[in-house]
Amino acid sequence: MKKDIHPNYREVVFQDIASDFAILTRSTIRTSETITWEDGNEYPLVKVEVSSKSHPFYTGKQRVLSSGGRVDRFKQKYGRVRKSR
């Protein structure tokens, strides 16, 4: 097996910004933010918009999440508004 080709796993906290949910797991993702976990140690923090605690499929609840007008930003960036004749 080749040396130094595998990523280095480390413990990381993933936090759902739509609900009060966070999980400590292992990942190779890089982030500059940190958080103090329940055990008193500081871990890298990754914020996610949707997790199993906020996704309608898992919760059975329909929630509308506003992420800052994604459709409007897309239309501004890529599309022209067609005027009806």
C-alpha cells in the first residue's frame, strides 16, 4: 500500500443552523471555525443548512427555509427576465 495517499481523519462537529442540533464525528473536511463541545474540548466546526433533524423527510414536517433568495440570485446571474408581448 502506498504511503501518504490517504486523507487524515479528525474529529469535527457538524452543526445544523436550521435547528438546535450538532453531532461530533470524524471527517477530512477543512474549516477555520471551532466550537467547544460538551466534553470541554475544542473541535473544528462545519455549519450545514439541513440535517436529519430539520429535513422534512425525516421530521414529517414541511418547513420553508429561506436561504436568501436563491432563485432571485440565480435569475440575476444567469437569466434575463422575459417581457410578455
